[in-house]
Amino acid sequence: MRIVDYSMLPEHMQYTAKLYVERGIEPGGFMYAILCNDFVAAAGQADQTNQRHLFEWAVWLSNELPRSAWGSVERVDAWIEKGGYGVKD
């Protein structure tokens, strides 16, 4: 497992992102849409902070996550099913 940098994400989203990546815990609608690469749906569900950070979300996905963890509903659901990286706190 590689170390994932969550610092470029909005602070209030970092723990949820960590839970998804490391344990495969399904996030809420906004982050699920982001992970599925559905930025139109994500923009419609984003709070004001996340609306301003959509570009950073895109960069984070491509630079920090393995391709098996994002990009489509099938990949995201498979990541959740396998329990992410399977790391405990």
C-alpha cells in the first residue's frame, strides 16, 4: 500500500476520503460521484467548499489513488467490496 496524501482535499472531507481508501467504507453521494468520475452529478451535490475544489478533487484522484479505486461505478463498488486497502487505524 502506498501512502495517500489527503492534504489537498477540503479539510472536512479528508477523513471520509481516508475511510474509503483505506477501509472501503462507502462515502456519501458527493464523494461517490467524484470517485465514479461523474463530476456533473458531484457538482450538483457539492457544498460550497467542494464546489470551489472540484479541480483539486480531479488532481487528487489521478495523482493519489490507484486506478482500481476510482473511475466508474464498477471500480468504486469493487473497491468498497474488497474493503479498500484493508488498513486499520
